[in-house]
Amino acid sequence: MNLNKISDRVYYIDSAVNMGLVVNDRGEALLIDTGIDESTGKKVLKLILGAGFALKGIILTHSHADHCGGAPHLVKATGARVYATGLEKGVIESPLWEPLYLFSGAYPPSPLLNKFFMAPGVAVNHTVVPGVINAGDISVEIVDLAGHSPGQIGVAAGGVLFCADSVIAPEVVEKHGIPLNSHLARALDTFDLLEARKDSLFIPAHGSPVSDLGPVIKANRSRVLETLSTILQLLDKPLTAEEILAEACSQRGISITNIGQQCLMNLTVMAYLGYLLEEGRIAVSYESNRQYFSMV
Ligand SMILES: [Zn+2]
């Protein structure tokens, strides 16, 4: 993990989840995301202090634990103010919501109550909306990147866009098979929005910084459209959500072996089914207390 200088104002920290740092001329810093846990938070703080900066604010792009688990330590150590969208704030402040929604709203079993699915929780001091904000005297643009998570944002400063999990590197698309998305229509809108951006550098949380985001967007969009097509082809006969999940995963070489993986894939498949229902391309029916989806 290193603090990499992009310009006098903008840095990024390479990690399992890439982070951003925007500073002003007084050496005050605004961190974008925090990594998964206290240990990561400590390493991040060491880098920031080692460069002579004072941490004043933290923008959390979305509520997934790998992005906000380091925040409580950083807030405790520095008094930094926390910024997030209203929708993500609810989960960031009450992190049980993440395993709770993954387990259909029922109280989750212990394999979902670990740091990968549940961050320690931190108070969000400022709710943000898209547009330019002045966070602790540091000006950045909040960009609406909903889709992967329903209230996800990106942060732009000095020609650099930190684009969170809106797109992931093509090799990560291949590794995951079907990338996690919660709101498919918004994810597709976000691909279009990213294509129109004029930033000179893009930094996805999972992947390397790139000056041309085109191939990355293409890889993500293609995989979403291929998965939509796969699901529609499967639904020439009525199938349950569980059957659709099993078939779609098999076709992508995905092998589900634990409850966490199953819950994440289930959320993704439900996002596709919700999208197709709203588009009027599939319908639901009920037989023998089972819910079936099929093409209309
Ligand atoms: Zn995420």
C-alpha cells in the first residue's frame, strides 16, 4: 500500500480497495473510502500523516464493508467528518443492514456477521447529493454512480474520477463472472454517464488507474448484457429464482460453496429479475407454492 501522487492536489492509495486523497494548500486532506478494517485504517493514517497531511474529512462512496470498515478508527484518531449519500448513510450507521438485506431481511446467521459483510459502523456527519461540495474546505465533485449499490457515488477532483465499484477491471469481471449489481437500470445509466465524462484519469476501487475508461466500461456493460440475454434465454420455460441462479452461474463457471457467496449472487440475480419485470419482458406465476419467472 502506497500513497501515489497524481498531482499537487490529488493522490491515490493502492490497496485491495483503492482509495483517494484530495488535499488543499494548507495540507488538509479528504480521504475517499477507507478499506475494510481497523488494520487498513491504521496503515492509511500512517501514510497520510507520513506525507505531512491532516485528515479532515472522509467520503464513503457506498456502504459495502470493504469501503467503510476502516472509517471508525480514522474518525477516532483524527476527528475527521464523514460524508455519504442519504441512502448509504442508513447502512453505514447501522451496518447490520448489509447482512440483513443479504439474508432477505431476516436476522443473518454468523457466517454473514463478519467484517466482509458488516463494517463496525460510523456516524455520517454530512449527507451529500451530486454536484460540487466543499468538504472541510476541500472542493470536490460528487458524481452519481448508482447501480452497484443503490446510492453509490464517485468523487472527481483535479481531473481524476474515483469511480468506486461502478465498473471493475476487465480481469476482475472475468474473475467474478457476474459482477455484483443492485439496481441494473441505474448501473446501465452509470455506464453511459462514465462514457461521457472528460476526466483525464479514472480510478476504480478494484483495478488499476486508467486514462481511457472505454475498454473497462465495455467489459462491464458487455457482461451485464450477456447475463441479461442468458437469463432471458433460460426463461423460455418457467424457472424459480434458485434455478435461474444455478443455471446462470454454471454457464459462467461459477461454483457456489458458501452462504456469503450465495447471498451476493442471489442479490445480483434478483437485480436482473427486477429489471426484466419492470421492463415487462418477464412475468411471475405461482404453482405448488413456488414462484416462477418466465418470458412474456
Ligand atoms: Zn461495493
